Amino acid sequence: MRMTSSIAAAVVFVAACDKPVSSAPTPTTPTTPAAPSKPPAKDPDKTKMSEFKHRAAIHAYAAKVLKVSVDQVEGGPQDEATAKIQTHTAGKAWAFTVWLRPGDHSREARAWITDDGTLVDAAQNLGILAGELGLWKPGANLDEVGDKLAEKLAWSYGMNHRVIAVRENGMTPPEVKLAPDGSGTIVFFTAHRETGPGGAGGGPEAITRNDIALTAKHEAKLTKSSK
């Protein structure tokens, strides 16, 4: 009986050793690919500020007017759409205001710029502003155009400037005279009061006479004189 058991065990051992070993790889649990990393979020304010194509031009203009370096100014429309709806925009002449950093509105540069980058203010290219207001259009309401032009120029002069809109002390509301060839004149008066302590006006108003000479080529030149 002992002999038989040994032989049987040996047979089992040999059979086990002769069994082929499987070469199939051990299955692995599939891994989920890592989600792609998201780019850093953009600052919405900086994105908007970079959209207006004339930002560099209006900042350079303001720096010259305010007699500071370009890195000392800020402001202006966020983009073209914003520029088109500014209160003092006139057609294709887009109004803008640029001020000193950081948020110092006591010193501002106010003017206009067109789509092609032409700067407009009281001293240059004023005919563009007059034209965008419809001065030379057939049948234009000259009184209305004169009032609008005077108001926009007074705005561009800075804070605390206003147009004399009624007859007072020998001054008249804006007056426009236009010849058939497009030449003529516009005369209006503005008043300005210096800002006092705490932002309140201080002292009497200074009166300025504004004379605009118009040409048949649709040009306009402004001359200012104290009254």
C-alpha cells in the first residue's frame, strides 16, 4: 500500500510539471486619460482694454496734452462698440477721455478719433467733427448743429466748462452763418469756473469767445479769446 501511494504521488507531480504555462498577459484595469489642463483664465478687464485698436494713439495724445509720460495715463473706450456710443461721439468721430493714473480725473484729455486713426480736437481736424454733425448737409438745421458743436467743444475743454445758451451780458447762443459754397462762421461763448477745495467751484466764471472760420473745403479753424 505504501508503494502504490508513492507511485501515485509521483505520477501526479510529473503531470503537474508537464502542464503548459499560459503566456497570456495578466489583464490590467484600464486607466482614464488625464483631462487636458485648462489655459489660465484671462483677466476680462485686460482683454477688453486691449480690444480698442486706437488705445496707443489716444494714450500718446493724452500724454502730450497732459505733459506726462505715456505710462502715467489710462482710460479711453474699452472697444470700438463702446467708442461709438459715447455721449459726445458724433458719427465716425468717436469721443474719448483719458486721465492720469491711478484714476485721477482732475486732469483729463478729451477729444475724438476716427476709424482710420485721425485725431480731432479744438486745434486740429475740427472740420471732421462739424461734418459728422451734419453742418454741410443740404437742409441742415444750422441752429441745432451750432448748439451741438458748441456743447461738444465745451466738453472737450474739460470739467466746469459750459456753453452760454441764452442771451446774457451782450453774449448770444451759438450763431452759425453759412454761405452757399460752404464757407462761413460759427460764434459761441463758453464759461469756466475753476474747481475749488473739495471739488466745489471757486471764484467768478471766466468767459471765452469762440470763433470758428469755415471754408468751402469743409475745414474749420477755431480761435479763442477772453471776453
